[in-house]
Amino acid sequence: MSERRLNNTIFLMFLVTDNYCRAHEMTPREFRKLDKQYDILNYVVECPDVFDWMTEDEMVQEIDEYILG
């Protein structure tokens, strides 16, 4: 993975975390617990292209659908 791609993926992980916390009124600590249970951030790492063009609401919806599986 190129450095540019890595930086973009890290930024997407931040955006997903921030958007999800705000949408569900969670603390970062609560999100980390959820991430440990569902491996959310690994999902972002495995398919960052899915998240590249999403709006904040779409990111939250994608994670909700991923969790409900």
C-alpha cells in the first residue's frame, strides 16, 4: 500500500469513527468497545474504496448495516 493510500485509509477510519460517534451519541471509548466486538475499523481498512465517496450519513448507514450483518 502506498503512503498516500495508507494516509487516506487512516483518514477514512477517523471519519467513520467520528461520524458514527456523533450519529449515535457515543464516546470514542464506547466506539472502541463496539469496534472490538465487530472489527469495524478493519472493515474500513479492507475496503476503503467503499467509503471514499460516501457522505457522513452514508458512512453511518454502511456501518450499521455491517454490524447488523
